[in-house]
Amino acid sequence: MAKGIQAIRGMHDVLPERSPLWQFLERHVAAVLAAYGYREIRMPILEMTELFRRSIGEVTDIVEKEMYTFDDRNGDSLTLRPEGTAGCVRAAMEHGLLHNQVQRLWYRGPMFRHERPQKGRYRQFHQIGVETFGMPGPDIDAELILMTARIWQVMGLPDLELQLNSLGTPQERAAYRDELVAYLDAHHDQLDEDSRRRLHSNPLRILDSKNPQMRDLLQAAPSLMSRLGEGSKGHLDRVRAILDKAGVVYVMNPRLVRGLDYYSLTVFEWVSDRLGAQGTVCAGGRYDGLVEQLGGRSIPAVGFAMGLERLVALLEESSPEAGAAAIDVYLVLLGDAAAQEGLILAEELRTARPDLRILSNCGGGGTKAQFKRADRSGARYALVMGDDELAHGTVALKALRSDEPQLKVGRDQLGELLQARFAN
């Protein structure tokens, strides 16, 4: 039998069994960001293609090979956003958010890249991103890193490693680029095919190669850190001093580079060894030149993005119960009259106790079938209403997860009883 229509390769459905983990993650991240004074901004997933060509860089893998780009009916070239920073900058510029103002913004949603799908890497993936504008000092770089560390703490995600580096100023990086290209060109026969392709277009990305056969070659390559000027070194030193004082552990990784052209000075990644090759769960850095690159005035900026699919995978492993959305109370309704009255009772309870998760049986079924549904729902208690209960204005309360005795209680006393049962 022929297969029906299926999801596009590399684009996945999030089924109800996994949604609570996503909600747990999004809820806790949003709470931490709000506690630090960050405000949410929502941008469209479609942007003009030129935005990404000018911001990410013409010779990056993303623009050259991975973007979903097409002409619309008006002949405009549009692209599904491959990352969120450029769109956030565009929105902030367009709506006057950068005129003599400091901004702390965050966003969430899907991004799209036509990559080879594998564990932790998808063609539609989701990010929560943070962007700040108008703050040139190292204190805001450090605040972002401290904030991400708090997010991992709140969510109970252990064993994430912070890697830190500096890419210096564009001028320092340009001089280093020439030196690196000369070194790699002298060892051209030791480069793999991907590195040869990047040699003259994006050579810093070669430093991030995962090819073990190139490890020794790259270890001996010139170091950007030793080419930094006093200003860049001082900026990094002050970031490190704040992290040290806050007790945030990190490792310096001189090979850490970002795949986007707009980064400068501080760059960082949080990585895990539990996700295979796709170990980065959060990455970011400073990009002081991007606003000017897109037509605005020079404004300092720094931000990061975290990959939700990878964080959910870590939560599934370390805290599979996180965000569990079990039902508190299931209404077992026996008979047509009870089915009608039970819906009214459920609404009364939701008004009295909006904190409870109440599931009312719909679709009929006998006693045995309804109790099976109640058990599968994960509810702690079943409220049973049949003809006898209707006649006497009572409801039976039956514990589903303990040996508590079954009780019959008047409907006017039910709210007080549930208050006692769910006090903790």
C-alpha cells in the first residue's frame, strides 16, 4: 500500500507526549529572561533574502548552500529565516528601537536550514534567542553568560561546559586571516575537501573542523589570541574576571569561532558530550558592526541563541518527568444525565480551583472503560457521578494513586475537600 503524505525530511512533529518537556523548557527560560528585564519581540519567519546575504555573509555555508530561498509572486526574493539575529536587528532598526536607547530583547520560534538531517540537526529547528543593543562594555557580555548559567540551573541541566574565546576586532581578525591562510596554504595537501573549499572564503571555520586527521595540523596553526591588541585582550579579561567572581567555570578554546561573519570580540558556547557530534546547545557573542552593516549607525550589540531540540533531548535524558502534565482530577460520568451535569460541575471546579487540571469524560462508555481512561490520564483522583449521586446532590471521590478510602461528598463541599487534597 502506498504511503500517505508524510512530513518533509528533517522537519518533525512534536507529539503530545513530548510537548510537556517543550513547555517546561520554554516556560522556565521565559521566566528567567523576564527576571533579568528582557522583553519579548516576535518577528516574521520570512524576510527579504538580501537581509541574510548582507548580515551572515555571502561566502558562508548558510547563504551559499543552506537557505530556503524562493521568488514570490511579485518577483521578490524571500528566505525562510536561517537564524534570528538579523531579523531582530532589522525589526529594531525599522521600528526605531535603537535611537539612543538600550534594548534587551528575546524571541523564540522556528529556523530553517537545508542541512543533512542527523541527530540534533534538523532542517526546521527551534531557537530561543537573546539580543542586546547599546551596551559596549564587557559587563553585558558577562550578564548573558551568567543568565544562561542560571537557566541551566533552574532547569536542572548538569554537566554543560562553557567554552570562551575572543575573535578580536575586524581589523585584527583580517590580519590574522591572512596569516592563517598562508599557513594552511603551505599544508594544502593535508586539508580535507571541505577545508580546501573554505580556505579562501571562510578560513576561520577550518579551525572548527571535526576531522580527526587534521587535529595536529590545526593545533599547530597560528593562534588568533596571540594577535589580539590590548583593547581586545582587556575586554576579554574583564569578562573572565566577572565569571571568575561569580563562580562560573569555563575553558578557553582558541579554536572556537562562529559560523557567521558578524561576530567580534567575545564568543562563547555551552556544549554537552551527551549529544554526539552536535554538542553545542547554546552559542553567541558580540557583533558590534552588524547594525551599521545593515544601514544603521554603529551600535554595540551582543546576543546568543539556544537550540530547543538539543535542550529537550538533554531534558529527556536527565529529567524525563520535567513538565509532566498529568491530570489532577478525572470526572467519571455514568449515564446521559450525569454526562450533561458533569460538564457543569467541571466548569464550577475550574472556576473555584483554576490551578487544577480537570479532565471530564466525553464520548460515553461504561464504568470499566471510563476508569481505564482515568488511569491512563495520570489523574490522582476520579470524581464519580451517576444517577444515585445526581439524585442526592453528591459526588464520589476515589483515589487512583493511593489507598485512601472512597468518599461521598456534597457538591457544595467538594471545593473545600479538593483544597485539602491538593494543598501540597
